Amino acid sequence: MRSSEVERNTRETQIKISIALDEKGQSNISTKIGFFDHMLTALSAHSGISMDIDVKGDLYVDGHHTVEDTGIALGQALSKALGNKSGIERYGTAYIPMDESLAMASLDISNRPFLVYNADYTNDRIGEFDTCLAEEFFRAFAFNAGITLHINLLYGTNDHHKCEAIFKAVAHALKQAVKKNQSGQTLSTKGVI
């Protein structure tokens, strides 16, 4: 089974994450930021990756360390679960609508981390979640998982819908990319990723 556990402890956050790639996207998420929990639950359900995430962060400061460090640890967990990344489809792209909003995510599990993030929000916050932290989460996740990740919000008006469409688009792209390929070989002319 492709699974992993990661613990990350700093002066700012204490994080425990376990994931399983081949289960049914069951999750147990607690970051103490309600909207972020909602987004991580959606990421798990729509990617099919089961996730247990427990985070204790310095929320008396703000949500930045909690969100960014969760992205770091989740990216590390994904990289660890994929091992040498052989035998996977590697690429994934998804367009996801959420009512009036439409988001696209395209990714390559390449060991060449990069993030392109094109999304604007109307408000500074969705509940207790700072909207600027969505980009920080995906940057930390992509760089620690070794993913080239492109995110484009094509349009939308409701910030909740826009952000949720983005998380679900990433989830569906990820679901495609981590799927085992038929040959079991590494999808690269170099022979390794």
C-alpha cells in the first residue's frame, strides 16, 4: 500500500499527517481553522487520498504558520508515499465548476517543483481563513511534493466558491497523476523522475 506518515514540530506548529493513496478519500482533519479544514476535507475526498491531519499552530499570531506548515508536511507525506514515483500516470489536469466559479489545475509530479497561481479574491477572509494563504498552502505543498502545479481561476464572484473550486480542481488533477499506470514503468524519457 502506498502510504506514509510525517511529523513536523517547530516552535510555531506541531503537525501529524498520515495519508494512504489507494483508499477512498476518508479524512480526519483538525487545523482549528474551519474553512481550511473544509478545503482539506474536499482535497481528500476528491483526490481519493485518505488523510489524517492534526495541527496545533500559533493561531494567536494568525493562520499563516498553520496553513503553510500543513502544506509542507502534506507535500512531504505525498512524496514519501510515492517513493521513486515510478509506475504512476504523473500528469493530471482538471476543470472544476463551483456554482458561478470555474477553476483549472494542471500538474506534473516531476521532482521539479514550481507553482503558477492565478486567482484573485474580493475579500481578505473566508471565515477565519485568510484568502492570501491559499497560494501559500499550494506553494508549500508543491515544493515539498516535487510537483509542478499550475492553478488558474478562470472566473467567479463568491470567494468561498472560488477557493473551493481551486482545491477540488487540484484534487482531481492529483487523482489522475498518482494513479498507477498500466506498464508499471516510469513515465519519463530519462528513465527516472
